[in-house]
Amino acid sequence: MKPNSSSSVRVLGTLSLTSALALAGVLALPASAAAQAGASDAVASVRGLPDFTDLVDLVGPSVVNIRTLERVSSTGGGANGMDEQMREFFRRFGIPVPPGFTPNNPRQERGMPDEAQPRGVGSGFILSADGLIMTNAHVVEGADELIVTLSDKREFKAKVVGTDKRTDVAVVKIEAAGLNAVKIGDVKRLRVGEWVMAIGSPFGLDNTVTAGIVSAKKRDTGDFLPFIQTDVAINPGNSGGPLINMRGEVVGINSQIYSRSGGFQGISFAIPIDEAVRVSDQLRATGRVTRGRIGVQIDQVSKEVAESIGLGKPRGALVRGVEDGSPAAKAGVEPGDIILKFDGKDVDSSVDLPRLVGNTQPGNKSRMTVFRRGAQRDLGITVGELEPDVVAQKSQQPDAPKPKVSSGLQRLGLVLSELTDVQRKEFNMPKGGVRVEQVEGAAARAGLREGDVIVAINNDETGSLAEVESALAKLDASRTVNVLFRRGDWSQYTLIRPTR
């Protein structure tokens, strides 16, 4: 679009004689001088952008490519007569292998053992000059052989020192010396908006450098890791490679991406290096990672719950269930408690507690601060060792009484029956309780199920239907009802909001 000529004249008319002469001088510059002036302006405009070249020179020699191999049994006499060269053709050019294609295997026909076949590619970085390398657990999982390639193209067979699936951290070892180890950074100093760089082997293209910024910290995508979120381009093969700050320090391990297509879409996650180093220290010492546990089911504290109980702002971890015989049960933790501190450290949200407890050595005697019925109290607890969760399933006894319907329970959507003596013994509930026979409406929305045993309503014990009705009679029919119930070996806590 052409500029308005009258406007142009008015603007030029405001120029002083000196300005006009200066402008004429610029216009009269030789073409080469004008080009140099433009280049200088361009350099000035990008002077504030980061230059990663020195970082690549510094950290690049510490980044490795990891190839995994597996021994695959194959049968000879492929139906279409194609051999391994044809399979390699498909693999190189990304062409799907035809359905039913089984290549001829001349090694098997000669009675020779199968060769190790390529399985996957990942990245890693050197932790120590004597050959310790850190990567992701999913990079080395299931591999029969590991081949580590250094930046100078030397190759080594590696052995796995240890892996930890919960944090996706692995340590492997190669027999080498004088290697370039990375410098470990301080994650606490990392700031959102800070420039970071990644080096790895996306799609097998080793020594690939990508960069971006830190998008968020402490992103909750798992029980034990507060991930670093970035917009650094991370693709398959980058896994296990380092995330590097502008000081050339490793601050994370590139581990996951958020993607609907399988490729990078602007969101990637890195394991904080302080968490990874803590795990690697245990893997190097014992080959495994031990974590603490206390035996509670937890949830976020909502604004509604915080205000209703006088806590103020939402904080802490709401205890929804306590495992029988667990460290928490022995310490006196109750469903409905809100854990505010563990070992002197604040629990700002529920995701903090598993990390604080998990990082505690089993057998350690710790202190907890809980909020219960409007007041704080301190509890002593001996931390146990994390094991796979086991929830016992209780079967209904054939002599269970016929369900009785109480008019006081219809608004909650419950049909209940009293426990028999046999059931009380089986459930280890000498004070009794009432079993949920049918559930719908408000109770179903609150998460109750058939077979659950209600033991308290609004902190009043309910060992019989009469006690349930007595507890409900004290309540406003329109108010939310606090229910403590047992499911298997777990006690849980929920809120029923009656239908109005």
C-alpha cells in the first residue's frame, strides 16, 4: 500500500535544516556503507539473544549416544522370501513393514545363534571421569546390550549399574578413563523464563542441539518428581540427555513430552538434577532405591474444605484414608486430618508429601504437624519402607442380614445393613459399623460403593443403624455430611452433598 503523500509531506516539513542535511548525507552513502550500517543495526537488535556456541563446546563432549540391542528369535523361510536387507530398507526410509513379512534368517538355517538386533536409541551424559553415565530408565529397560558412543565416535559396551522406574533414572558404566564429566547445577536457582539448552540424539541424530526457556517449575506429573517444564524441542531419542543452563551446568534430564502426535508440540519435561543425583547415589551404592512410606491416602485441600474447617487458605495434604497397621495408624493419624508439616518442612500441597516422605530413610523417627478439628497437633512417626500397595478384598458372608432401609438415609442415596458378629471379626471392627448394600445419588457421587462399611458420620461413631439415624438427626438436612468408611483394609474419608 502506498503511503499518503500529504502525510509524508507534513512529516518532512517538520524536519530542521540540520536534520534534512543529515538525512541527505545518509541517502548519499555508497551502497557498501549503507549495507554495513544496516548490518550493524541488525547485530545491535539481536545482541540480547543468547549465544549457545560456547556452551556446546563446553558440554558437548560430555553427552553420549546410547544404542540398545536385543536378541530376537526369528523363524526361517519367510512367506514372501524377503531377507534382512529388505527389512533394513524399510527401517531406513520409515516405510511400514508389510503385514506377515518374516525375513529369511540364514544364520538360523546354518544353526548359528541369532544376532543382537537394534532396539532403540537414547541419550545420556557423563557423571564421572571413570565412565559413570546417567540416562533414563526407560532408555535401557529390556535391553540385552548397551552401546555408548562418545562425541569423539569411540564406542563402548556398557553395563547397567541400577535403574529406578519411579523417577525414570538409570546409571550405566563403561570401562573408560579421563572422560569429560558434566558440572551439576543448582535447580533452586533455576527461574521460569530462563534460557536452557538440550543436547541429545533425537531420531538417532546424535549431537543435536536445541534450546528454549523454562516454562514452569515443580510441574506435577508423578508422585515423586516435581518436573521442570520447558519449550525446548525434545523428540524420541532425546530421552536421557541433559538440560543445561546458561552457565553450562546440568539442571535436568530430558524425560517426557506432551504430544498428541508422538512428536514435539512445545511442551517437554525434565527430571530435576538434584532429585536424579539423589537417586543415582543410591543406585551406585546399593543398585536400588529405598523410599519411606507412612501408609496414607491423600488428596488436595480444596478452598471449600479449608474454609469450612477454619484452616484459612488451602494448604497441606488431606488424609482420605489410613492403612491399618501402617506407620500413620500407629502414630495416631486419622482420616480427615490435614498434614501441614513433615520433618519441619511445610506441605504446601498434597504433591509435596510423597516426595518428603519418599526421601526419608526408612526407620527414621520423624515429626508431623496435622490440623484436626480446628487445632494443630504434633505427632511422632517412624517411617516405614515403601512396598507395593496391597489392598485386601473382603467377601460378604452368607449370613449377612437382610438390608434395612431407613427414611433418614434416602436423601443420601444409601441402603445399609448392620454387620454380623462374623463380619465384625473378619473386618477387625469390634465396634461394628454399617455395610453399604445399595448406593445411588449423592452417596454414589461422593465415591461410596456397595460393600463399604461406614464407621462414623460427622465424627460420631456409627456401629449400628440406630446410631446412623441418631447422627443424621443432629444435622441440617441441606448440609454436607462427613463420612468415614472402610474399604478393604483402608479407612477413607468423603463428603456427601445431599440432593436438594
